[in-house]
Amino acid sequence: MAVNVKPDQPEYYNHEQLTQIDYRPPAQAWESRPVTIRPGSFLHPAKPKGASSLGLPHPRQWSPMDEDWKLPADWKEIIITGMKERLEKYRSFKIFMDTCVRCGACADKCHFFIGSGDPRNMPVLRAELLRSIYRNDFTLTGRLLGTLAGGRELTVDVIKEWFAYFYQCTECRRCSVFCPFGIDTAEITMMARELLQLVGVSVNWIIEPAANCDRTGNHLGIQPHGMKDTLEFFADEIEELTGVRVNVPINKKGAEILFVTPSGDLLADPGTYTCMGYLALFHEIGLNYTWSTYASEGGNFGLFSSADLMKRLNAKIFAEARRLGVRWILGGECGHMWRVVHQYMDTMNGPADFLDVPVSPVTGTRFSHARSTKMVHIAEFTADLVKNGRLTLDASRNDRLRVTFHDSCNPARAMGLIEEPRAVLKSVCRNFFEMPEETIREKTLCCGGGAGLGAGENMEVRLRGGMARGLAVKHVRDAHGVNRLATICAIDRVTLTTVCDYWAPGVKVAGLHELVANALVMKGQKKRTHDFRHEPLDPES
Amino acid sequence: MDVPGLCLFFGVIVPSLAVVSFFGGFAWKAIGWARSPVPFHIPITCGQQRSLPWIRSNRLDNPHTPMGAALRVALAVLLFRPLLRNTMTEIYAGPKLTYAPSRWLWLFAVMFHWSMLVIVLRHLRLFVEPVPAWVLTLQRFDRFFEVGHPVIHASTVLFVLGLGLLLLRRLSSPQLRYISILNDYFPLFLLLGIGATGTLLRHYSNSDAAAIKEFVMGLVTLSPLAVSGIPALFYVHLFLVSVLLAYFPWSKLMHMPGVLMSPTLNLANNSRAVRHVNPWNPPVGVHSYAEYEDEFRGRMIEAGLPVDKL
Amino acid sequence: MADGAKVAGGLMVFVALACAPIWLVLARRSTASQPEIELPVGQKRCVESAEFMRQRHAALLVDWRDAVVREGLNRYVASDGREFRISLTGTCLGCHTQASAFCDRCHAYIGVSPECWSCHVRPSENP
């Protein structure tokens, strides 16, 4: 171990130690096995400032390493009442508590279990952490027979265990694909996190961005003028690379389309290249669109926190579409954003009857599958452009890249956006290689950093969680010389960079529209010598 | 009612209470589930969605109509399709991960559940008079191999074998043993007990089937009567079945109706095309654009961004 | 209640199907007790006791078949010492002269159809 390396840095973790994984569980039953909370394994708790600005209950300063978590005096009652309320509000919760037969089909499907061997990371056991309390307090047999019927008393240790393990779940839903009853661990994790939040146990990496988003419109807290500066800077970059000056419409009333994308792509490489890709593409097709500074976040950390917070943050998109008078909404590349847009937005903040059914102004294609929510995924939009031959593409510009595609969890398992990005990808790069079948499409493996886990302090969890994906990338790197991992998720672009550097060094991560922009032949462009990363197209020259 | 002591208890009282517990509990549970709404549209999608006309969607695993979703549930119920996807993850030095197809659970589960269905339907010959022709046909298929005397039903073999293998699987895998609780073993042993007593009754007890049917028909006509020539083993069998019925609604066995009501399976993936309504959709305080502009107006004007109020 | 109608409907169908035997027997107004069988006139005792015959005649016939066909034996000594020639046609059907009046009634009642008549001639009024 190198000197001065801390548990929040990947270098702290020795490959050999990290891969000493034994899938055989320990002798001691999990019910009596203490939970270890050590640096590298947990997320920092929410700071009182962010929590109180969102009006969350019991904001306080505390640390998971402390013995006393300063729970409110009536914490037990709060949890039980909270469970009761949620059982009455969510049929999914009730059914998922009642129907599991512990067949174990899900056990080895979780990337956190694969990377850690920790039995509590088997989805079935993760659910049992909550289910045992449910049985104890809400079922007839549990009340009569207690532990004999699989019940367990709610104690402070249970709360600590929940905190440890419901923040080692990325709500990726891979396990539920294999469940014979469709039991969705994401749903269970969401319930558990809501319950924890009721007693003031939540994590800063989620609450602070959510608080930012509430106030400034985006997770990163970028203020309107800052956003304008950033986008103008991207326009300068594009001009330097292509010789074409793209326009950057912001808060433009009467635009046809409102474009919403995760703010992460405004700030962090390699997401920024994707963001530049959007600007270049929209300019090239002459799209009458606008960015918004008020609804400047497609992502929604409320999803990782509570349904109410999700709704609150999501509401801005329709509100802004109404204020600006656009006809429909286009959404950028993001994973969990699309879970929210596809499965929650219309229910929570619709109906969007003030918008029109989305129609591509370029091809005339009517996106009738989005006729109610009126929001289209950019991969759907661009795939339609490509299919109709409306883009001039020079795929040879991506020739030095050997590309594979990582299906992001939510578009794959909560939507089914599988072929659209592939169709686009295959039109803009000529060296495309799929990872093994069991690791893509609906069986895709998570980056290990979704659902609010993408922080630094839980680096061990992230590296372990990313191992399965990382090794699949390594496999195509070794077999096909893959050096670029394309993905349509802003969190992936950050987290998979860490994962690839650690497990499959040499593979860099890119957004789909970065590769589109590389290949895009723009009217009035100069001879392109560099890609959007300022890397020479022909390394020889 | 002229049924003496123990027969009355094991032959009439216990089964009656069990039936009450079964139907009462079953309805209570299912209605309890239905009382909670489905606030959000959360199907788990496998395979391609329906979006652009030139992209072929996966109608079975990513249905976009309620009919398609019903078909998906039906296939999950009848063929256990999700279990066909199962893989076994293994780690090797390197490290290297493999995901080999693993369909044992599917096979054992299909063996057990389907043979159980056949057995239940076959038992109708003791519950309906005259015996329906289709029950006889089913029975004829079940006796296809004509082995033994009386002929051993294929379903009996598959039932006991399926249960035994499910139990063996649970016991032999360290992971499964770790997650298993009493609630998992109890129904397995109970069903094995039912299978064993049933098999003994048919093959080793020299029981008078006509007497047993007469007794059962007494229960069915709600006028129980004492019938001579029924072995004690029959009451053991009946008792175990009663325990199963009584236990059913209060246990994981409720996965039977549960799978039908699972919102991740029974909803069509059409949430952007058809709005799903949440009955308790709560009002939330949203930071409005006006409040936002009030905070940032100065800087927006400075940056040349349009504002609503000057 | 959300989806109340669907769930209530489903439950009703389930209960209706699961209790089908009750409705059927009510509809047919039958007591569904064991069928009357016509015993041979003038005969007091079968090969073995009535109780034995009720419970084990099938096993006995299989034993007889094995004894004759496989072992070449054709005498059966009953538990009370009486001797019988092992023969379905000669011994059993000598008294039980009509399958429809005897065998078929119980067999139909419990839903079994033994294979006797695929080799032996089925005794009936209209030969």
C-alpha cells in the first residue's frame, strides 16, 4: 500500500486483496453477525445544512463510525409507523414482503455480491433485512411465533445494518430480471431509504445535490450565469475543433423543444464531450430548441432518497416546458433520469396536456410511444435521424477507437432502450464489439456507483461493485483490443472511468453523442484533425 | 352427523377449519394487497422497448399492451420463464468471472409444481360423482408407463423427486442454506409428508378406495358420515393436507397469487404513452421559477439571459 | 380500492373453481354414496372375506395372474383352507356373471378402468 493513500482513493486497494472473494457464506448466521462499518465502506451522512434546506426530519451532525447515531428518541415508533404507511401506499412493497420463497435465483446476480461475497449483498438477504422486521411486526405468524417464523426485533443495530446495506444497492434491478416473481430490490431499497430518512439517516452525496437541485435547478449547484459561461465555453471549443460556431439558446421562450440533460455533463470530463456533442448535433440539424437554467437537471437524486423529493425535483421540467411554451421535451443521455422520466414523471407531475405529441422537426417522425409524457430520449431521436439519412457521418473519424457499449441499468431494465443507442453507435464507429451476452442488455451489470453511491469515501464498495462490469470490459479489451466504452449515462461516465482504470486499464469512457459528434460532418466545417477530446484523429500524423 | 370421536376430529373438524383458514386467509391476504394501490408504473423490462417502427420490440419480455403483459405473467406462471434465464456466477483466479446457464432450479420447480397440479386434479375422482371424463383422461396419461400395480403415476414420481431435489438443492448450496429459514423447510417437509402418505395409501395400505370416496363425498356434500374400512393412514394424509391448506395463506406459499399481482410483471411498458395515475399523488412544495428568478435575476440580466420580471 | 373489481373477480373465480365439487354435487342432488352392487344369488362367501375382497381383490387378481402365467400354479388355498382353481373366467366370473352389475359400478365410482377385458371376455347379458 502506497504511503499517503487514503481509503477513498482506488490506489489504496490492492488487486490481490480485493479479489480474495469467497462466495461461501460464513458459519455465523447473519441475524447475529455484526455489521462492520469501516472507512471505504460507507457514505458520509447528510450534513444538517442540506437536510434542513429540504425540510428533511431530524437533521444533525453524526458519524456512522460512532457508537451513538443520535437517533430521535422515538425512532422505533417512527420506523414502524413509516413501514405501516408505506405498506398501505405501495402494493409492490406488500407483495414483495410476502411472496419471496428464498429460491436464491437472485443471490449471485448482484454486482455487490459478486465483488464482495458478503452474504448480506445477496438481493434475497438484502430484502430479508427489512422482511424480517415486517414478519415480526406485521404478520400473524411473526407476531405469534417471532423468530420461529423468521421475525427479528427492530434494534439500533438493525438501523445500522440497513444503512450499510441499503447503501450498497444501486437500485439497478438486475436481480429482479431473474426473480420468478419479479420482486424488485430497487423498490425495497427505496422503501428502506425512505424509512432511514425519517429518522434522519441519509447520505450527503444524495442530499446535498438534491438540495442544490431544489435551489439552483441542478445537482452541481451551477447558477444560471455559470451555466451560460460553461455552454459558451463548449461552443468556443467546438469552434476551435470544427470551425463552426454553434448557437447556445438558453431560456428561450417559444422554442419548439426543451432540452434537459444531467448537469454532470456540464462539469466533469468525459461527460463534457458528450455535452459538446449535443450542441454540435443540434446546430447541425438546425433544431429550434432551448436549454433551461431553471430545469437544468435531468438526473434526479430524489429517486435515491424519497418519492416526494423525486416529485419535487422532477416537477421543474414540466413547469419550465409550460413557462417557455415549448411543444415537447428532449432528454439527454442519463440512466436514472430516464427511470424517472419513463416511469414516474407523467404520474407525478403530469398530465402534460399542454405539450404536443413529439414529432421530429427534421424527419417528421411522430414519437407516439411518448405521446403522453411528451419526452423523447436523445438516442431515439438521433437513431431516427440516422435511419432517415439526415446526418452526414464520417465513421472513419472514430477508427482509432475500438468501442464496446455498456447498457445502463435504468434504460435497459426500466425502459428497454437497447437497440436505439446501438443503431447510432454502429453508424458512427466501425469497430464495435459487444461484451459477453450475460453482461449486457437486460442482464447488464451496474457500474457500482449508481443510486447515490458514486462518492469517493465508499471507494471499496464502488470498486467491488464495479468489478463484474470491469472484468467484462477487460474481457473485450483483451479479446478485441477495445479501448473505448460507450455509455448513455452521466453517472456511468464518471464511475466507469474509475472502474475501467482499476479493472481494465486502457479503456476510456465516452458518451454516445461524443462519438456522434466526432463522426458528424458539419456544414462549413474546416478539415477535422482532432476529435472532441483534442486528441489527433490520426495518431501517426 | 354420526361420526365417532377421533374420526370426527381428524376427518371433519380439522379439515373444515383448514378450508376456512385457506379461503379466508387467501382472500384476506389478496384483498389486503389490493387495498394498497400501485402508485407508480414500474415494470421490469427485458429486451427492446417499442419505440421506432423499424426497431423490433420484444413483445414477450417488454410488452407494451395490457394483453402483452398478461401473456408475460401467464408465461411466468405456467413456464417459469424468468428462471430459464438463470445463470451461475463463478469466480476464478485472474480474476475471471463466468456466468454459466443454470437451469436446475427451473427444472426442479417445473417438476414439482406441474406434478402437484396434476395430482390435485387427479384427486377430483374422489370429489366428483360421476368422475368427469377429462379427469379419467388425465389419469390415463399419468399412468402411461404402466409400471407397478397399482400403476405408479408419473406425477407421483415427479412430485416426490422434484420436492426432494428442491430440498437437496437448498441443503447442499452453502448460500441457500444461509438464507433459508424455517418457513422454507416446513412446507417442503409438509409436502413430502403428504406425498409419502398418499403414496403409501395407494400402494401399500390395501385401502378401500370406494369407502374413501364415500367419506370424501360426505364432506363435499357438507354432510359428513362415518364410513367403515378407512385406514388410519388416510387420516394422517388428510391431516397433513389440512395443515398445508391452513398454513398456505400465512406463508410464502402465497407466491401463487402474488406473482399475478406483482406490478413489475403485470404492467405493460407503456408509461410514456399512457399516463398512470397515482391515487395518493401528494402535493409537494416546488421551488418555483419565480422564486428562482428572484434569487438570480441580477446575475441573469448581467449574463444576458432573458428574465420574466425586470 | 385499487383494482378491487379485478381482484374480487379473480378471487371469486378461484373460490368457484376450487369449490366446483360442491356445486356439482349440489346441482346433481345426489348423495354420492357408494354404489349398490349386485351380489351373486345363492352364494354366501367369496374366495376370501368380503372385507378382504373389497380392499385387495385387485392385488389378489394380480397374484393369481402371476401364479398361473408365470409360475404355472393353478391352485389357491384361501385363508380358511378352501381351495380354488386360479381362474378369472372359471372361478370369479362363474358367480359374478355380469360386469355391469358388479365390477363396473365401483370402478366407475372411483374412476378406475382395469385392463381385465383386454384379454378376458367381459361377462355381460348380451354375449
